[in-house]
Amino acid sequence: MAMQKSTRLISLLVLLAIIAIVATFIIPAWKHHQTLSRMEQAIRVGEPAKLVVMEAATMRGGLSQLKPDDLKINPQATANAYVARVDISETGRITIVTRDTGALPAPTFLLTPLEAPKDSGGAPILWACDMLTGDPQWTPSSCTRPGNAPVAPAVTGSASPRPA
């Protein structure tokens, strides 16, 4: 009887050891995936702001003709658990400041509108995405830039982003 109990105890301890070893790999991977997912959600919040810029550029005849009054956005359109603020500059650049994503320091993204070549046949505006603050490992796959677009300068430290 004692032998049977000790066998059960050993089996239980082996099982707990296996669970602990598996958890040491799964938990960090899951947290990494969660943080990247939150970054993707934060970038998607910029879509209504992109629409505002594209509509204003279309109505005015190009990005160089934008007026500050054209670039107003409803704050409710950019409400999200992972976004602290979305700003549109007078040049159409969109700044997305994140919060509560699990990444420290909280990343800040800059979406820069670029006029597409007239003969491209695609969208009239292309978007370049840069991470201004934060660890580059948290850059979502949707944050890309056209091949010929200049890279925005990174902001060092945890200071607030430069006005766009």
C-alpha cells in the first residue's frame, strides 16, 4: 500500500515538473503575442484618421493644399483601450500614442501620407508608418513604408513625441 502511494506521489511530482517546464516557454510567448496583437489594434485606430486626410487631400487637390480645418476628427472614432491619443498635424501626419499594451515604454507611431505617382494606378495616397518611441520588437507587421519613402527620425527616451 505504501509503495502504491509513493508511486502516485512520484507520478504527480513528475507531472507538475513537466507542466512547470512547458509553462516557462508558453507564458512568455503568449505575452509577446498579446502585446503584438494590441499594437495591431492600436495601428488600426489610425484608419479613420487616414480617411479624413485622404478625403481632405482629394477635396483640396493634394496633400500640399491641406488646411487645418479639413483635418478634424471625432475623438470617439479613435477610442480604443490601447490608444491614448490620435493627432493629425496640418500636413496630414497622424501620431498614435499607445497605452496599456504591455510594451514599455509605450510606443508612439507616426503615419505619414505620401502622394502616389500619377501613373501608379493605385490609391492616390500611400502611407508610411514609423515607430517614434518604443522598442522596435513591438512594431506590428502592418506598420510598413513604401520602398522609396524616407524614414522618420526616432525619438529617444520617454519624452512625448515631437509634433508632426
